[in-house]
Amino acid sequence: MPCSKELYPIGFRWVEGTGELRATVAFGFPDIIFDPDDVFDRLLGHLLASNSDIVLGLYPAHDFRVMDMVEVDENGHIHSLVLKPVQTFLKYTWICGVWTSIFTEFMHQFLASVELKNNLDKFKEQKIDAQGELPIGAVIQAAIEKGLRVEGVPFLNGTYIDIGTAEGLEKAVRMFSQR
């Protein structure tokens, strides 16, 4: 795994002389509409200013039972993700994020490892994902457990709508048709 953090504009860049591909990645769930408009600018700014490997955009959760809940301290350090808990005292979920090539490499190695089978079995038993797929939140949690530095930027006045549900799609159609 690379030992130094190098950030690049969103996209890919070959590291000269190594044949290695590095990237800073911006990630958002394709079925979630969120604001404010400068979310990724703020997340990337935090990534550049910090020693983080991953920076997540944190929002007050609407329904913790269907979200990854985030244990975050007052300094923005994320200590764990709890996927779709039955009960929780946690208030925030993550909706989007940015990460360095350090996490990308970790994810590649994790997905190729024996740990993956153990995690897939665990998530199938818990019915975390309806299709039985490994959620990205589970990979981020594994990264936290391995010592990668994960931080969050709260968007307390930000909003999000999950258009992957009938209720959310209906809400979005109503909202955007009134504009």
C-alpha cells in the first residue's frame, strides 16, 4: 500500500516511471439527490487540508434502519460505521465521500482477500443488502479497523432524497415540478 498521500484532481493519473495509476475519487450514490451544491468542493478541501484517507459527507439521518450510521467525534474523526442498525443513538449517516488512492488500493486488496468471503457471509445473514452484495460502507468500516484515517464533514442544513424508493422518488418529482 502506498505510504504517502498524493492528491490529484478528480480522475486518474499515471505515476511516471512506475506504471501505477493513482486517483482521487469522488463518490455519491446514484439514487440519492443531495445538496448543497458545493459538497464535493468542501469534501475535497478537507481531504487536502487533512491527513485523511477518506472524507465522508455527513447528514442527519432520516431513518437509521436503512442507513449506514456514523460514529464521529467532535473533531470529525470517524470511529465506526454501523450498517442499518435496529437501534442506535447515532445521529448521522454518510451520503457521499472522497478518497485517496490509499483507500482505493485498500479496497482492491480487501475485495481480493479471504476477508471478503467472511464479510459476505455475515452480510447475507444480517440481510444488510437485499441483493446480498457487499455494501461500500462495509469496506469503509474494514478500512477503519485496519487503521486508515476516515473523517467526516457535517452538512447539518443539507438535504437528501433517496430516489431509489417509491416514496423518495415521489417526493423528488413533487419538489422539482414546483420549481
